[in-house]
Amino acid sequence: MPYVWIKETDEHLEVHRWHSLGMIISIPFLVATLIVYALIPDLRNIPGKSLMCYVFALTVSYVALILIKRSVFDNSPDWCTTIGYLYYFSVMSSFFWLNVMAFDIFWTFGGRTRRTTDHGKFLLYCCYGFGCPLVFLALALLADHTELMYTSLRPSFGDGQCLFKGMREQFVAFVYLYLPLVLLVSANLFFFVSTAVKINRIERTTAAALQGESGRHSKYTNERNRYGLYVRLFVVMGVTWTFEFITWIADSQNWMVHLTDICNCISGVFIFFLFVWKRKVWKLLQQRLSSARFVQGAIVSLMGVAVLFSYRLSGKEVQRRTQPLFSVSGTRTTNLPPVRKQSAMNLEVSSF
């Protein structure tokens, strides 16, 4: 396939640089979020693991898009095409995992009984969150590298640019990118609105009962707080992408386009402050780090004691070999006189 790289104007290159700068700022916050959730076991429940998968997919998409916007692989067509496919898979994964989080909170407040364990439920989420983007990627690869699809309907990754040509041709971009994202954002909106209605119903009908049972009330409060965090995350990610889709359809370049681009580029900062910059999380992190230092110190101390004990033990064995505590006569063991035994015991005690 011939590669004719599309030359960007200076204005577009400047915009790409600013976009990549925003994502470069976001990446450390995303990595910090992953590290904190990986360190604290209390956060690694199903919602926490889902958030980690979402943040991981978003981080990979940012790294891939930075490489594309900075024109790192423009002179390497094969690498450029690979990075384009990687970006497509990761950005789709991030939206599917956002959909998983919206569904999980919807299912939690639905009061439905679970038929699977937490481990089995998370495996199902992984099959959906990573499996569906893998299907989209397989379809794109099949369209690009076979004759099953019309040339006008192929995404054509690497044909003139790293990303698919749909970034310039609206119909192809709609089919491969914006249509799935609009459906996912619409589903998230349905889940969040339905959950809000259920929360309102619960608060009106069972508020007194929940206050009487502190355990249930505490669990309900935690789930309600989690719902609030997800709504804010949906506003940051879903609504901004919705506005971007609207401006993309209108093919307009105004302040709304730049605002949505800024929000999308620095979303890692919002995620960090939403899910990590909280007093409860910092307390758990301090406890984890202090316990880690305690365990490390205990291991070092035990190793020191073991080395010292082995050294003392080896010295004691030498003394035992030079001054035996018993003698053997024929087949009967004859103990030494009590005086010798007492002196030997004194020798053992003095050897420590």
C-alpha cells in the first residue's frame, strides 16, 4: 500500500502540540491513580478494579495519541499504523469500561440478587470491557486487509496518516468511532438517570429504616457517594465527547470545540482529584505505607536474628564436639557425672 503522508498546516501542528501537552500533564495523574489503587487492598473491589481498567485504557490511549500528534512515527509507516490501531483499541476500551462502571452502579441500586461471585462478575466485566473493543479492532483489521469491504468504507489506518482516514471523512468516522461512542454515552445516561430515580425512591421510603440500622445506612451512603463520583466522571468524559460529536457534525470551529478538547486532554487531572484526592483514600494510603515499612523492618530484623542464631548455633556445635556431654560404652549410653553436666550447661549459657 502506498503511503502518502498528509501534510498538516502550521496551525494544525500548533493545535496538536497543545493537545499533546495537555495529555502529557494528565498522564502522571492517571499513573498516580493506578498506583494508589494498586497499593490499597480496600480499594480493589469490583468498582475499584473497574476504575483501574478504565484509567489504564485511558492512559494507553493518551500515550498513543501523543505519539501521533507529535509525529514521532511519521517516518515509520508500519509503526505509525500500529500506533493508530493501538489508539483505536484503547479509546474504545476506555468508553466500554466507563459503560461498565455506569452499569455496575445501576445494578447495585437495582437490588437484584447476584448469581455469581465477585471474581466471576469481574471476569464478565473484563470480557465486555476488553472483548467488545477487540471485536471492533478485528473488524477494522478485516476491513483494511481484505476485500470484504468497499474501499470507501475502510478505515484505512496508516493510509496518509496514523489514524484512520475517517478522521477526515465523516461517514467512516461515524461508523467506526462516533456511532459506538454515542450509543455508549446514551446507555450511560440511561443508567445514571435510572439510578438517580432509584436513589430518590429509596431515600423517601426507607430513610427511617436505614437510620435505625447503622450498617445498612453506612453501606448505602458509600454506594450513594460512589454514584456521585461516577456522575461527575460521566460529565467530564461523556458530556464533553457529546459536545465534540455535535461540533464534529456541524463541522464548526468555535470556542466550544476548544473547550471540549481541553476537558478531554486534562481529564486525568479530574479523575485523580475525584477518586484519589480524598481524606479516606489518603488515610488508607498512609496505613498501607506504614504497614509496609513495618513489614520491611520486621523482615530485616528476622533475617538478622536468623543470621545471629545460625552463627551462635555453629559455635555451640563446635563446643559440643570438643566437650561431649555423654560417653558410649558398648550398647548402653552412660551419662557423665552431674558436676560435668552442670559445667557444660554453664558453658552453654556463657556461649550466648
